[in-house]
Amino acid sequence: MRGFLWILLLALSGLISPAQSGTFTLELEQYALSELRMPRSAASGNFTVLLKQGQKVQMEICVHEVTHMSIRNVVYSNDGNVDSVGVSIDGQHAGSFVTTYLSENGNAWNKFKSTGPLSAKVKLDIGRHTITFEAMLTDPWGVEIDNVILLFDDDRLQYSDLVCNLYCFDIKYDDVPRMDSIPSGRFVQKSVSTQCSEQDNIKIEVYHETAQDFDITATLPKYQSFANNREPDYSQCVLPSPYWVFKDKVISPSTAETTYVNSSLKFSGTHSSVDVNVDFSFKKITPSREVDERLMSTNLFIKLRNLPRENVKIKPEYMQGGRWLALVELMFTPFSAEQTWLIPAHTWSPTSVNKIRLVVQPGQQQVVFDTIRLDARRPRDETIELYASANVVYQGVRLGFWQHWKEHPASMTVSVQNGSQPVEYSRVDSIRVYAKVPWTGGYAQVLVLFQDGRTRIQTVTPHGLDNIPFGASVNIGQPQNTSEHRPYSPISHVSIDPKSNRLVLRYYNGNQATLEFETSFIGTRLKVRDINFKSSRVTHPIMTFRSMWVSDGHSDTDHVTFNGDISRHISSNWTELYGISAVFFRKCISMHNTQGPDITITFLSKADL
């Protein structure tokens, strides 16, 4: 453990760094007993490892993919006769080197030489491996080793992986039955990179020219972990809280321009009427997987100070569609120095520069902006009880904000068959389904359907846990615009028969699909049946898989396998693959949504039903 912390600190401080992709320099002294460590000022880590004949030191490394490794170089020093050092990996010989003769009465220990590449190139399976350096034959003074350079074929390998801060397993989904009754589907990679855990950057479009039926199944991850990390992680996200803020600015035409993230504050005009202009963009804002916060309504908040004598008037305007729109002019007094204006949703452009202009009449006093700030405004969600029985609960949600109200203000209409006449509910944005948990008597959320076609499924909560998180999602339906990263397949009406767990979806474009689901402690199976999609199946996917991958150990999906064949990394350079089935899963225990499900998509023919 102490060795790992030393390596981590060295990596963060820049004392060890990759010379190229897949190349790592590790300090051998971080793996050695303290009595073997020797202080050397010219050593890369200021210490070496002294080995005398018969002594050895072992390095433990980890890899999360099957890869080949070679030792590119070993840096050592010697003061005396030549010495022989053997190197083995997992007990198998991997090379050796002989030191150069040098004798300077002890001064040569601080003069370092390189061995160059050792001969062996070793295949490493997923998991932990041990590299052993053993002094085979030395003079009485031994040999000192400074560092070792390792070269890997895997260019995604990170320091945190290499020093075993990540636990990965050789997980396989190779028990998929072969089916020849239906042609293969086409899976097209459209993913992008992200550092934000709450953004779905993985996007796989799924095409099939003939299939009318398929299953989407959620199962618990195959890796074994008792952790249940499920809280959102916004640490690497750029959030709209606030979009921008400026503080302590004198309201004067001579006040210098100020910048904040992707925004600028400029002053002009006269002392009796100051123009204040804020230009800003949302290019760095990270839209989360739930909603695009850049489209929300916003609050413009202003607080003044230094108002001892006269009142101040401020009239805000904002640019929309190439023209200025005015907000109401408000008065600031010594007794009312704060004001807030509401700016409607869909005002701001996510991609171009936005503008706010303030006309301020401060009079002759030196009034100061204590705070001027733009925040996102999201009202609370409203829930609707659609149906409840001993085994299942259906709940509708009217979201506080839904970005698609502009295109379809009515959102979804939901009708529930409960008795002789269906009960209808208007303007529903999402539907949640809860299944009975046998061991608690409570209910677990196993299915969520959003108006844009996105579905999330999860297993019944395992014994001993209170709830587990969702992970990846699947948009069911053909998107309106295939160039958008966030697919939109708008649903107009959902008819629910809760006794048979059946939902019939009708889309705004006339498409239709039927969903049925089964839940158990093993998994949740969503049966998508009788899809009738009208757009070209060559140009429009019938569904889209979406998930998150920042790095291995920090993802909701890190691998995919088709037809039970060899798995591929979700971020590798494949562009288009074919299969009857696909399993999206994780080989590495993730700190994000640890118990989030593995997702299987399987195409079916009528003979398979």
C-alpha cells in the first residue's frame, strides 16, 4: 500500500511520466523494503534499490486488457566488477542484463547507465502480474537499480490501472445461443469523449431492416462488488450554477472589462446612464443525461450596494433571434437592493454568443454591483399516481422543465386501463414503473420511459440493499434528426394495461411499438414487440444505446460483445459491427453507478417468440 501511494504521488508530481502512449517509467524503490533503498541524488526518484547476490525485489502491476508487455529499459548504477541481474514475469524468465565494470571508490554509484530493451515480449492476461528483479551473480558490493521502463500494446492503459488502483476481470458473455432465423442487426459507433460522469457520451445506433421484435434485458453486473455507489458525480462537469457571476464592480463607464469563464462584462455610456453589456456562451456547459440545462429558463439576479442617497433604475434587455427584447424596469432603493428577472426557456443559444444589456441610471453616486448573476431555473417535478396494485405501481411525472415542450407542448397523453373505461392523463413527460421486492415487501423502480423515447431498466433491488442505480439507457424509436447526439423520438400517446404489464406507444410521426416487461431477482426483460416504424431503416436507427465512459473504473459501460464473440472496448476504434445480439457491460469495477446493470439487446424472429 505504501508503494502504491508513493507511485501515485510521483505520478501526480510529474516525477514519473509516459515517454509515449503505452510507455511507463516506474521507480523500483517504491516496491522495495526500506533496508534495500539507497539515497542517490542523481537517481530519478532520489533513491535506488541495492541488490546483492541472491536478493530480489518484486513489482506488482495490473492490466485490464489482454496485452503484450516488454521491458524497454532498466536504469542502474555499479561501482565494482560486472554483475548479472535476471528478470522474470509471473515466474517465467523474461530477460537479463549485465552491468558495466566501473570502479571509482564509491563515486560511481551516482552515475547511471541504461540496459536498453530486454529480449522478451510477454503476453499478459487481465489481472495482476509480478515482475521480479533478482541479483544472480554480483561482487560483494552488489548492483543498484533506479527505475524500469515498461512498454505495453494497450494505449488506453493509465497509471491508476498499472499500479492496481483498478480491479478488472476477464468477464465474458459467450453463452449466447446462436440464431439463424433472422438477419444480423447493424451497430454503429457515434460516441464522443467526456470528463463528466453525468453526461452520456457513448452513443451506439442500432439498425435492422426487417426485425419487428427485440428484447432489452437488464441484469446485475457480472463483477462481484458489495459497493453501491449511486450518487451523481459532477466533479468534472461544467454546470449552470451559475452560468456566470460578477462581483464588486463599480457602475461606471470607466470600469474595466471583466471576464468569467465564457463570459465578459463591459461598461460604457455616461455617469448618469451606464450601459452594461454581458456577452456569454454555453459551449463549455455539460448537458446532463436527463435534460439540456442550456435550454432552461433563467433568473437574472442583481444586488447593489452603496445606495445612501438616491434610488437606482435598471432596465434589462436580452438578445433573441437577432433583436433586443426588454424586461420590466425595476427600482433599487437602500431598503430594496436586490431584484430578480425571469427569462423564458429556450432563450439562449447552446452554440453561439448570447447577450444581455442593462441600462443603469445610478445618478451621481458610486453605486456598486455587489452581485450580478445568471442562474438556471428549474421548477419542481409533479408526480401522478397512475395505477397501484400489490405487485406493480405506475407513476407519471410532469417534469419541472422538459426541453421538448417547445416542439410538443402537450408532451405525452397517457391512458390507463383500470376497469371498464380507461383513465386519461394529459401532459405527462415520463412514466415510472415499480415492481414488488419479495424480501422487503416494498417496491423497486425497474423501468422509466421518457417522452423522447428513452428507456431505463434495472433489476429488482437485490437482497440487503435499499435501492440500486440505473445506468445505460436505450432510446426506442427512430430519431427525428439523426445528426443530433441526443436522439429525439417523440411519443404522443401511451396506453397502459397494468394487469398484463403492457404499454402501447404511439409516436408523433405515426410510428408504433408495444412494450411488455417481466421482472425477477435475476433481471428485468423489456419485450419490444410489433414495431411499425415508417422512416427508412437504412438511414434511421430503430433504437439507440446510450451510456457513459470516462475511463475504465469510471463508467456505466466499458465493453460490448456481439453474438457472444470476443468483447471489444466500448471506446475502441471500431465503427460498425453486426450481430443478432449485443451485450453492453463492464469488466472493471466502477466507482460510478457500481450496481448499474449490464444491458443485452437481442433481435428476434416470430419463430423465436
